[in-house]
Amino acid sequence: MFNGKRHPADMGAVEVERFLTYLANDRHVSSSTQNQALSAILFLYRDVLALDLPWLDGFERSKKPKRLPVVLTPLEVQALLRVNHPPHRNRWV
């Protein structure tokens, strides 16, 4: 267990933030897994333990990093077309 056998009611923002940071940095989980862990913690505190969590109201959820698509440059396309033997011909022309 990450925090030993301490009761969740005895923990606060520091422990929750440390756990979510541990998931991201040490365990290298995805942003969706980190958000799922945060949702589980919120459910535990709010619905199971009926504890108010004002320190989690402003907590930002992890965001999936934006990725640019891999695109070939015009020179790379020309190189690919040059090595295509026999030369590409349109069958319908």
C-alpha cells in the first residue's frame, strides 16, 4: 500500500497529491488511469466516508498530451515513389 495502513480520514491533500504524482512519475500510468484513481479517491471520501474535501475542489485532472500526426515530407514521398517497382500506373486510365 502506498500510505501504509493509515485510515483515509487521517490523510489530506498532501498524501493524495503525492499518490497521484507517484502514479504519473514512478508508475508511468496514462492520464486516464490517473484520472480514474482521482475519481476513486473522490468517491471514497465523498460517498463512502462522507467527508468534505474542500482541498480537492481546485485539483486539476491530468490531461492527455496532444500528439501531432506523423506526416511524410514531399521529399520522403518522392523517395517512396521512386523505389516502387514497377512504376505505379493507374489501371483505369
